[in-house]
Amino acid sequence: MKSILAALLCWISASAIAQNGTIRGTVIDDASGETIVGAYAIIPGTSYGTMTDLDGQFNLSVPPGTYTLQINYISYASMSIEGVVVRFGEVTLLENIRMKESSVQLVTVVVTAEAVRTSEVAILSMKKKSAVMMDGISSAQIRKAGDATAVEAAKRVTGVSIEDGKYVYVRGLGDRYSKTTLNQVDIPGLDPDRNSLQMDIFPTNLIDNIVVSKNFMAELPADFTGGLLNVETKDFPEKKIFNVSIGVSFNPQMHFNSDFLTYEGGATDFLGFDDGTRALPGLARSQAMPTPFSGASPDEVNRFVRSFNPQLGARRQMSFLDYSAGISFGNQKVLGSDDDPESTRPRLGYIFSASYRTDYKFYDDVIYGEYQREIDPDITELRYATIQQGQLGERNVLVGLLGGVAYKTQFNKIRLTAMRLQNGESRAGQFRIDNDGAAVGQSGYIAESDNLEYNQRSLSNLLLHGSHVLRDSGWEIDWRISPTISTSDDPDIRRTAFTLTAVDTSFIAGAGGNPSRIWRSLSEVNAVAKVDAVRNYRFRGREARFKTGFNQLYKAREYEILFFDIQFFGGQSWPTNDPNLVLSPEYIFPNSPNRIYYQSGNPNPNPNAYESNATNTAFYVSNEMNLTSRLRTVLGLRAEYFVQRHTGRDQRYASGDFVNGRRLDNEKVLEALDLFPSVNFIYSATEEQNVRFSYTRTIARPSFKELSYAQILDPITNRIFNGSLFTYSDWDGNLTETRIDNLDLRWELFQERGQIFSVSAFFKRFDNPIELVRIPEQQTSTEFQPRNVGDGMLAGIELEVRKSLGFITPALENLSVNSNITIVHSQIDMTDREFNARKLFEKTGQTVTNTRQMAGQSPVVVNAGLLYTADSLGIEAGLFYNVKGRTLYIVGSGLYSDVFFEPFHSLNLSFSKKLGKNRNSAIDFRVNNILADRIETFYQSFDASPQPFSSINPGRAFSIGFSHSF
Amino acid sequence: MNKLHVLPAMLIAALVALSSCNKDEEETDPTPTPTPSGTVVVNQNISQNTTWTSNNVYQLGGRITVLSGATLTIEPGTIIKGEAGTGANATALLIARGGKLVADGTAEAPIIFTSVADEIKPADIDAGNFGSPNLDPTVNGLWGGVIILGRAPISASSNNGDVSEVQIEGIPTSDSNGLYGGNEAADNSGTIRYVSIRHGGANIGAGNEINGLTLGGVGSGTIIEHVEVVANQDDGIEWFGGTVNVSNVVVWNAGDDAIDTDQSWDGTLNNFVVVAATGHSFELDGPEGSYQAGQTIQNGTVVASAGGRVCEDLINVDNNSIVDLSNIHFTAIVEGQRLNNVTAAGVTFTNITFDVEPANLGTYVNGAVPAGITAGGSSQANTSVLGWTWAAQSGGLDGL
């Protein structure tokens, strides 16, 4: 700390005397794409010279002028960069100086400064020589494409698909087998129903790069199987940045639409959090919640009911456009005295970024359906039990703040980054509910429902990160400590459904239900500490590398649902069916006719609250070496000791039955020490071609929610999630991890200017996969439980091509295709229970077999892009198509058929143009969902027309953005 | 190399410190609520033979189950009160398959299931005042209800009868005591006589409530007669298959349907009065499996509206329903109420009378008026045996 203070003082004095200009650059090994530490950057014939630091970067202060810069490094061909113009007080940036290993023919390479500036972005060469099969996108590429959030950026990565507009999956594997890290550390997902993190909360101006690893390596966490997506935030700007951007987006179906549904929120909704408008009234938590029979006076009951927000109905109000704005600035300063040698002077970098976004979405035809099979084997068509159809309005606010400082000497760097994301989503819906009494377990009714919801999420992350190069011993050390606190709250979910009968309109508990409200809260703490050490050495004269590291993770979650419903102390009488009149003072207890009071659905202790925590201690070793000049091998072994504990109780215990009820008090629900080997061979057939082979073992662990006693009712769809700890006649309550063996084979061909062609084949075997299973015993409501199902496997191939069309005719030089296709065959061996349940509903002409596709696994993922790039004009344009094949979403059972995701054909167009003399302004234009496809899931059964499980129409959106760098 | 050893050690120390921050949870055990003397709070399932005596009031602290092999005997004149709650917090008395309830009251000393909000005392029973001293007969949803499950056949959703057990409505599937159905037609779940169930029907989720009296797969060895259900938020009595016969019934102010049958209940409902349900007066569904059986519903009177409460329709059957309806009189019919679906092949009507003008009879039937349904008529129930009920004592059955 002291030295940083001293450094700050020096910085101030140093700035005062700055009269020179600065050359900054990054030196990269052309073959491996890795940065070179300790290379010399000199201006021949002068005394100006310095050395690259641990990031491969150098900083050279020289008087204004035009120079030839020379880069030297042992065993590499020297490089002369001509025409480096240095202006007074400005930074001349050479981001991408690529050095080639020297050969007899090659002594000195001469290039121009202009050539260095425009050369390709580093990610592709990282990919070429990386030991892991990876793909990625850099901030420069994101900028070029004009992506606003990490989701849009991640979409461009090979094999990636997006679900619900915010979740990123790799190779079509479901959520369970994907993982997201931030700056290489675990952070909690904000949605308790998901394993992966939603990516739409990261504005792109905070992102340095996004890298997807498709196979496991010992230094990576073992709990991913499809892909590990890492988002690296920015740390050290190469030069002063001061960037502002604004954008608007227009969707003709959703915006300036006077039918838009909303409801009155709080004064701070526009900042993404609730100001207390939706807070739970204080007495509601109390054991002595005032009710007509709790001993409270009628006046106390009346006041208590009035302490709830009386707004129960959605209202129509014209929607506005989506709009966004962002600002980021940063710089680096050279500290120390001007008399010190350039390479020894420490540098301080800082960055700050803020972004704001508000989106309006209006879905004018939303469908949620419950369908059943007929008992008669000759009737194949499905029949409905409940259809909810209506409209839904959403307003989504996202605020992101990121600040960081980094301090760097030649061989040491320490950075501190703090990030805060705040997201508030307000939803209002109106639905007509048609329940068919002739369906099994249903009583039959028509209801009209108003649903008001608010979800606020926050994520606060701190990262302390150090890296050190120990020159003498050859070790490189990287350590990170990162605590994260995240919350996700749903304050005051309100559902008010009038049941309409032939004779009147009222609330019927046995039909549309009584008005209810729910408060849901989740908070999670993650703390990660890790250290990685790398030593480069030579094995039989060839480069080799040994890695080892230690990683400790602690995470803990608290979750609670509180449920309240309106009761009528006696009969009901309503002049209209306006939900906003329900809580009028004249209807509140003790006032007749409706005498409204609130009843608590929350026993104490609450069975719908739990606390879980987990620790994961990991250690690994890995060795990479060249066996021959063409064959490289990486062998690694990772050990993880994982313990998960749960505190919770079932309903029996909560209702006071301490004998038969079950309760866990911070007890272990999962404990295992696993070894994860990783075996990789990379054969470089030629300089441009690799053949890769790998075998790895990975794991997928049940989530906190899955290993719990939680019974979570979704108030809108009336679907219930049961934690796996509950036992059934065919389920013992012991949910275990899924262990996966992975085999990968890939051939890749690299061509100049980032062109690539690759073919991969992969095979995975799943031991005890977990899937969400429909509980057949329950026929009135829809209940699911996560269970280990029969063993599974999948086999797939993946094709990637990134190719300029210049080979057809030079006129097409600026056009390129960037496409990838993944085709997967997956198979689950059904348990006897599942097979028998399916067999019972076998239709005439149908043959039920005992295998099926894996839930969540898409059979096909296609990403196709056609890009036009004209650097001379500053134009970048692209047409992108993305689709995922029909995917099993919910495993059906007996009466209930399987539910599948229908392919969503997403076709998007983007165009951006740099403006101004220095090209420091940019304008971009985009059209999303050009085909105006719907996002739908369907019940599918033998020889039956598909019937909707859910269906929404995202519409077509046009957006325009403007950014300027000062 | 030194640094290399020091750094991880520091990190481990930091992590251990973090991990030990692991919160000590202060989970408060539910504090026993102070109860009036003579009140016995029941919080645990009943696993051995137990008798509840009329000098006490029994307070249900949760969903109390009489487990298989156990018999709960309730003396005549005993009052049972369910604690308040909804959803997971709802209280109920559940008789699991193999368990028995012997609640054998008398016309002079009926057994009363009600809410803790009800101030009724044993002394009131002794004095012959069976109504609630403080709650209106329309107040519902204060607690769950009485659920009796047996091993008699049900027609559940399967094409060959292999799925012979399913989970009863209102009980989450995580409680396996909620399973019912089997192959023992003569199964005996005990005796329920002179029992009044009031103010229940707590909500579990939309369309998923607890009926006043739920009978799931209850066998013919069970005796159920002289039963009253008052102000239940869901249905009055609902049968899910089974073979039990039920007689001398009053369903008053049901929040949903009054008489609800599903899954081929193969029994008879004889002599009953239904007053002012909010849903269907009769919601009679057909088999859901290949097992086909039906019921007989006879000798009853339905008051279709009273005190501002109006039932949604008169009789609602599905296309595959199997039921013989005879000697039933509907009175206080209002405009809009109808007999639905008259074309179901398995449904027969004998001497069903609507208290409406003969010329208007057609407007109260959805479709052509079937044989057996006429205008006019008079009360069919024998109310003389129902005099013990709260409905009768408060004058609710006057004139029937």
C-alpha cells in the first residue's frame, strides 16, 4: 500500500514534466500467440530502449519524431518496425507485434507500423497453439460487431447457443453441463433454477474477452462438460480511453404500443431496484399475524390488510423504446523518475466503466398449456387440461459499474477490480385460463388472471489478482482472491384470478384460486482463492511447461419463499371484476360483503426456506511437452474434494411433527473426493494443421436447490418443483453427482488472416445423469423432481469454417463466412419405471423403446454468419443465423407426454460504420429476429398434433447505436 | 521458490477463515402456542391406537395422519379444531390406507371438526347447540379438512389398471401417506357417523384444495352416514373411486362443488340436501382408467341459491360419466344455471324435478330436455333425520 501511495506521488510529479511522446506495444510469439516477456524494444542509434514486462508490453518515452523501432529477443528473428510516428504527449500504440522464431534464412523482419496496427486479433493464434480446444472473442471483435451485451458477443463463438436470450450453452448441451466463470473464478448464477450465469447482465464495454473451453484441462474446474465460458473484465488500458455510447432499439410489436402492460412500481425502479414499495409488511412475518381469529382486533386486521399494496391489476400504458448508454474511461501512467531506466519504472493503470440499459418487451400472445394423453390406445391426439393465454409486458433495467486499478512493475502485477451489477425486471400479465373439467384431475373453470411480478438481482464482485514472473527460477505465479455477493429477490408477486361462471364472477379457491402474493428471496456468497504456478523448461531441447495449482471455493446460499393469500370471512360480492378494486377499503375486514383478510402459508420454521453451503478444495498438476517436433502432449490430473451441506426441513417437520418429520441441520448431502485425469495429444501435421485428441473425466453436481427439501410453486403456471431429498416409492431421495467420460478428436486447418477450418468428433458417457422428471402420482397439479435417470451417452460432430470468399474471386475479398454446425446423437437408457410408464400409454401402432434422447441436449446447433469487412471504409456488416434442433425439455411420464423445445430460427443483421477523421465515432444498425419466429415448447406424443407448453413471440427489433471516443 | 510456498499457505489461511464464517443458523423451533385448558395440541402422526375423548378439544397442529395399522377413535361429542393456515401451512386429518377412523357420534352428541377460530366448546355440545357461536356458516378456508384413503378400486389413468394408486388432491406428493387405491372392494376405513366438518378447504395452489370430506378409494366396509359439511372452500364431499356408500348428508355453502365424484366411485349417495354451493352442485366425472364403474345418487334436494350465494350450474357430467340420478328436486334456481351435457350415454335421469315454470324448463337444460327431467315437484330429501345438523338448527333446511 505504501508503495502505491509513493507511486501516486511520483506519478503526479512525472506528469508535470512530461514533454515526450510514448510508444507502447505488445510483443507476441507469432506461432503460439503468447506474449513474450523480456524482449528488448530499442531505437537503434539512440539511448532509448526498454524491455517487455510480464504482459509482453513495453512503454518507451521518446521525443516527438518518426522512428524505426527494433524488437530483439533471443532465438527470435529481430524485427524492425519502420515509420513509427511519435507526437508530443500522445501514445503511439503497436498492439500486435508478432515475432517469429529465427531460422537461417530469417535474420531480421522488416514491417511498417501501419501493418502492425492492422494485423489480426490475437485470439485465433491463441487457439492455434492452445493445449485446450477453445474458441473466443476479444473486445476488439466485440467492438467491431457492435454487440451490446455479453450474450450477443458470445453468440459469435463456435458451438455456442443462447437460451431465453440470456443463458449460454455450448455444443447444445443443457444448462447442467455448462459453466460460466468471471475472471476465472466461480460466481453464483442469479437464477436459482439454473446452473449457468445469465450473460445479458454484462455490458460489453466491461469485457476484455470471452473464451469458451470445450474440453477439460487440469487447471480448469472439473464441473463442466459441454463448455466453460470465462468472461475476463478489462484491467490495464493500453492508452487513454474515454468512450461514450448511446443506443436505441425499436420493435414495432413491442414499442410505442398502447396495449403495453405494466403496473405502478417504486421511485427507484428505473435504477433496477425496488425502493421498498414492494416490501413485505412487517407484521406478515410475525407468528401473530393479524387475522380475524388471531386475537387481533378488527381494526388491527384492517390496518394489516391495508399495509399491503392495494394494486393487484395490470394497467395498459404506452411503452417506450429500448435505450442504453455507456461511458468508460481509463489510462495508464508511468511512475518513478525520468532518470530511471524505462523498463524498471512501475506503471499504474485504472479503468472505470458505467452502463445503463432499459428494455421494454411486450408479448401480445403468450400461451402456457397443460395437456394430457387419452387413456384409449386408439386416440392419439392430446387433450388440454389447462390453457392460459394472454399478454405480458416487461420492463428490464440493467445498471453496470466496474472500476479497477492495476499496478505493474516489469515482472509483477497486482490488480484490484470491483464490479456491481444491478438488474430489475418488472412484469405485468393478463391471462385467460381455461381449465377442462373432463381432463384427469381437473375440476373445470374459466378464470381471468392478473399477474404482477418484480425480480431484482444484484451481483457485487471484488477481485484481487496478482501475477509474478520469477525470472531466475522460471516460475510464473498467478493468484486470485475473489469474493462475490449476489442476490435475487422477487418482492410481492401478485396473482389475482377471478373465476367466471355462468351466474357470477368471484374468487373460487377450487377453480381460479384466491388472490395470492409471494415474496421470494435468495442470497448467495461465493469466495474463491486460487493460485496457479507455471514453470517453463526444456525437455530434450524442446519447450515444455509444468503447471500446478490450488483452488479453494466456498459458497453459501440462503433461500426463502413466503406465501400469503386473501381469504374472505364469509361470502363474496363483486360489482365488477377489476382486480384493482379488490383491496378497496370497503371490502377489507370487518367490512361486508367481502371481509378480506390475509392468511399465512408459512409454517415456522418454513419448509420453503433452506440454507446450503459447499466447499470445493482442488489441487492439480499438469505437464505439457513436445515429444517430437510435431507431437505435443498435455497430461494433467486434478483432485477435487467437494462437500455440500444443507439446512432445511420437510413439511411434516415444519408443522411440528419432530418425530416423523425430517430435518437437516447443516448436514452433508454430498461428499466426494474425485480425480479428474486429462490426457491430450496435439499433432501438428504441418505448420497450419493440428490433429488433437483428448480424454478427460468431468463431473456435474446437483445444485443447492436440487439437493433440498424445497417445494417451490410457480404462482403463474401453477407448476411445482420438489427438491430431490423427498422420497417416493420409486425414488430413494439420494441424488448423486453425474460423472462423465469425454473423448474428443479434432482436425483443424489455419490459414492466413484468421481463416480456419476444423472438424471435431466427440463422445461422452454419462454415469447417473440428472433430469427433471414429472411425478406421475400427482394429477391435479404439475409436479417435477430432479432425479438420477438411467445412464446416458452422446456422440457428435462439429464443423467450423471461417473463410474469406476471396478465393472465388478477388472482388469478394471483403466477404467471409463464419459458420459452425454441431450434430449430436444422445441416448438415455430408461429406468424400468420410466419405460413401464411409457409402455402403459403405448398407442396403437406405436412401439415404445427403452431409450430416448437426453433432456436438454439439442440434436443440432447451427450458427452461420456472412460477414462483410471493409477496413478502408470502416464498415463491418454481418448476417447471422442461429438455430437449435428440437430438444427434449421435460421428460414426460404416463398421462403426460414429453415436452420439446421447438427450433427457434434466429436471423439477425448488423451493420456498423466508423466515422470521423480519426474514426473515433461509430454508428451501428441492427435488425434482430428478421424471421419474426416464435419461441415455443410443445407437448409431443405419438401421432398427435403438437400442443403448446409455452409460446411467446419476441417480434422483430430494429436498433441503432452511436459511440464516440474522445 | 520461497514465495511459492508462502502464497498458497496465505490463501489457505484466508479460505479457512472464510469457510468458518459459515453461519450458525438460529433455527427457532416452533414455540408451543398457549392453549386453553382442556385443549390437546396434536402435532404428530398417529401410529398406534388412540382415543380422543369428549372432555378435551383436540387441536390439529399440522397435517395429522392416522398411519396404516392404527385406529383413531373419537368419542361422541368431541370437538376437533384445525390451526389456521394455507398452502404448506394447512392443517388436516388424513386417514392413510390401512388406518382407521372411528368417529361414531350420535344425533345428541355429534363430532365436530372446525377451525381454531371457532369458539364452540364441549359445553355447547352438551347443551345441544351444535352451531358455531361466533362464525357465520359462510366462513371458509380456515383449515384443511378430513381425508380418508382406502384400498378399494379406482379408475386412474392407465389403460390396463396397473396404476392402481395415485396421490390424493390437496396433499403434496412428497407425503406418501397421500396415496390411495387398490383391489380390496370391501376395505374398511372405519365408521363416520354424526360428524360435522366446517370452515375448511385451505388452498394448496390454484385448483388444488382440500375438500370438506375427501374419500379416496374408500371401501364398502366403511360406514359413512349422517355427515354435514359446512362452508368448505373447496368441494363439500369428493369421492375418488372406491365402493363406500354414504347416506344422510348435508352440504351447506360449499366454496366450490357440493357433490363431486371422480375415477368411478362405485357406491350410492342416499338422502341428502345441498344448499348454495358456489361451483357445481354436482360435478360427476367419468372413469380415468379402463376400470369402468359408476354411482347412484338418489333422494335429495338441492337449493341452487340462497343468501346471495348462487351455484354455477345444476348438474355437470362428462361424456364418459356413469351415474344414475333419481328422485332429486332442485329449487331456488336462478337464470343462467343449467343442467350440462345431457348426451352422456352412461348417465340416466329418473324423476329429476326443477322448481321452474314448465314453459321455461328448456332454458335450464343445455340441449334437449332428456326424459326423466320435469318442471315442478317438491323436496325429495327426508330432512327428519338431518335435524342434528347446524344447517337444520339454524333454520337452513326449513321448508324442505
